[in-house]
Amino acid sequence: MNRHIAPVAFVGVGIADVETGETLPNRTVIVRGDRIVAVGPADEVSVPPGAQIVQGAGRTVIPGLCDMHVHIAPHAAGHDFDEAEAMRRAREYVLVFLASGVTTIRNMAGTPLHLTLRREVAEGRTIGPRILTCGPILETRFTFPEMAEFGVLVTTPEDARRAVTEQKRAGFDFIKVYNDIDAAIYDEIIAAAREVGIPVVGHVAYQKGLEGALAARQASIEHLRSYDFAADTRPPSEIDGARFVGWLHTTPRRIEELAERTAAAGVWNAPTMAVERGIRTDEEVAQPIEPLPAALPHWLAAELEASVLESLFSSVQRAVLAEGRAARGAMVAALDRVGAGLLAGTDCPGCRLVPGRSLIRELELMVEAGLSPWRALRTATINAATFLGEPGAGQIKAGCRADMLLLDGNPFDDIAALHRQAGVIANGQWIASGEIERRLLSS
């Protein structure tokens, strides 16, 4: 794989060490194929003959970024195009991630098309980030009709066990659960998944609540689901079950307790603050909206423009969401502070979130919530590698995957440096900044 690609040498570059938070100056990094083969002081590492040389003076190299909650769009079901066109669009869609340095994605609602796309990228036949994918979402009752396009109903424990077994056999990486799963069926999903060796991720079943998900050691919880209910400190008689309101009635002590219980359970979280911030209040809707990048496929630009979510929530709900942002951020900071697993994910393309750019926004929101730029950057690099069971990955070290991002600046000093990209190397292939945009514009 990639043996035809010449070695790449980053010379005189600074390395942002996400393990320690230190920046190592004037290093040379050698990439051969899909692996980093040498890292060290520039005067000690020899550049191989014939290597492509990338000058790194004044620049910083970081591990490629991981968006651990995305949806690969579009699905052919429900649209006026066939599977071949869906695959063509999916190839364009994943390429957009690379334009912002995202070299690994976790797809949260999978179909067989995504397994084919994953294989094409892994084999170097399609340029894009490494793909991990859930299977079709499991739900006892579909929360909304469109879920039928990428979900499976499991109405009995037998259905649940069969669905888990089939998704494992098909080659999916995760089982995703959703909101309205019956408690007994959720328990069967957890048991069956443990037996066949596939992690369970996703929402928190209403009938189980946060305590049930922690007790089951669900591998990851998305969007801080059910933390709003658990964070509510009001007497039970005053709680009406409305979503999001609990963030308005919590305390620092309760937030710390929830973080510590999460850490003790070994459960990870992908908070996806970017999509929550994209659900705007009436006042925010009235403000000018940032234009989409010009270098996007026309079909994707149209989907993004149509992906606003305000209509799914009442004006009051959106105002409550906005009022709870500080408490939600405090929950994210507490999870990091106590050592609970924290992942960067965005839920793009919902709420006009542009693939790749949305991850940088997520990291900026983490810093806004109180994480240092270093700690925020860990969530999209070394944390993701740890969650995926790849110890030692997500770093700039010999033997690691050759997924890296070259920046004109140091994100440890200012997370906004992630916007100043000189290029990305994914699966061993160096792509200078602007090249991906040119490919997208010419497609």
C-alpha cells in the first residue's frame, strides 16, 4: 500500500507533542508509505534520497485530527439518485474533511455503502480520511421517520441479538443505540455486543438513563445525552422531564460528581458542542450567517443550507439551550479535569457544519469552556487513538500512522492556528494547502 509514493521529509519543523504539551523545535520527520519512520533533531536525521522535502521552518506539525462523530452524506434512500451517485458524492464528501486536516472520522449511522468507501480509502483508491463506521442505528421506535433510511427497528431481545450479530459479521466497527430503546432490549444489545466483541456507542436510552448507560459501560455517549437530566438538582416533584432544562438547575458540585462517576465507569463522551451551538435562538437567527466556503461540491452546499435544525425545536427550547451553554461547557471541562475520556466530535453536516471546519470549531469551543489548547487538541488526537484501542497512535513518533497536519503557527499557543494550514499528509500522501479545494472545484 502506497509503496509507489516517494518518502516525504518535513525538515526543520516544530513538533507539537500532544502527550506532554511541549513543542519540540527544529525536528525532521520522515514518512515512508503510511508510516512515520524517523523523528529527531534536524541535524541528526538524514533525508532519504529522492524524498519529497517540505520545509518546516517557522511551522508546527501535529497529528492528523479525528472527528469522532460525523455523518457521511448522502444516503441514496429517500433521494432522487441511485447508489452509484451516492458513492460518487460520498467520495467528494470525505475529501472535504482533508481540507481542514481531519484524517480520521467515525461515521455514526452506517450502511453497506460506507463499508465500501472505508475499503476504498484504506486501499488508497479514494483520497480521504480513515473511516470507522457504526452500523445502522438500533431503535425500538424510530424517533423521526427519516431514521428508516439508516436505522433498524429492534422490538424484541431476539431482534437485538440478531442485529448485533449481523452488524459484527458485516464488518461494522460499532453498534449505535438511540433514544427510545426498551430497557430489556438495550440490555440484550450490550450483552450480545460483549459476546461478539464490538463496542456499543450512541445516545442514552430514555428507559435506562445516564446511570444505566454508565452501569452498562457503554463505550461512548454522544452529545452529553441524559447528562442534563442527571445534572438537575431540583426536587423530583418539580421536574417535568423536559430536555435541556436540567442544565439551568445544576451546581458545580453535581457536575463534578457526574464527571467522577463517568470516569469511574470508564465511559467516554463526545459532547458535540458545535452542533448544539448551531441551534440558534430567535435573536441569533436574525443575525447574518457566515457564508459557506466556495470550494464545496454544489450538492453538499445545498444540503448544508438545508441542514439548519431550528425548526425541530421551539423558541423556548432554543432559548433554554442557549442559557445552558455555560453549564454544558462546565461539564466538558470537568470530564477532562477528572480524567474521564473525552472525544472531539461535531455531528456534521447538521446545522450547516462544514466537514473538517466543524472540528476546529469544536476545539475552539472546548477552549472557551476552560480546556487549554493542548488539552483540547488531545481530544482530537491521542484521546481518539486511546479510545480506538491504538496505544501510541495519534502522535508524531516513529511507527505511528503517517497522518499529520502542518500549520503556520503553534496551536498550543493559540488554538486558532488550526485555521492556518500549510498542508496535510494522510495515509502517506502529502497534499499542500489549496490542492484539495482545487480538486473539489474541478470535480
